[in-house]
Amino acid sequence: MNENPELITNRNIKQILRGLYFFSDLKALIKVLAPIQLIITNLEARSTTLADCFVQFVRLAAYIKKISGFRINAFKNYCIQVINRRWRNFDSDIYILAYFLHPGYRGK
């Protein structure tokens, strides 16, 4: 048993932490995950409607589209592929109708 649990002893982990891009990659990941967490929290409300789901999904797609940075392009492309697959589930007249009929989203 390790007497100093605060010490990192795994060489692979140490190498990753000492990597040149570790902290910049971590910042980029946080920028991506923070809005996703907020969207998930918004969708877990009891008052969530189909229009809310649609709007949050569109916000997420717009946010991911804005992500820039050479080192994060592979992740961004993966996210876009996932969003495109999921969009097919929302590509339904009922979601679009719910969006346009919802009084909170008119004209936005």
C-alpha cells in the first residue's frame, strides 16, 4: 500500500502530465464539456418540452461548430459525425412544429 497517496507513481500518467500539450488539451476539453453539461442539466428539468430539446441540440451543434484549434480537429470532427447521426432522429416535422409553436422561442 502506498504511504503517500497524493504522489503519482505510474510512469505513463507522469509522462502524460508532463506532455507539452496536456494542459492546453485539457482546457479545450473543458470548453467542450462545460456547455454539454449545461445542456444536459437544462434537459433534466421537469418542465422540459420537445422545443427545449430541439433548441438545446441546435445550441450544442452551433457551439461545436465554433470550436477551433489544430489539435482538437479530430475530436471536433467526431462530434460533428455524432451530431449528424443524432440529427436524423430530430429531423422530424413534430420537433420543428414544437419549436415554432413554443411561445418562448418565437422569433428567435
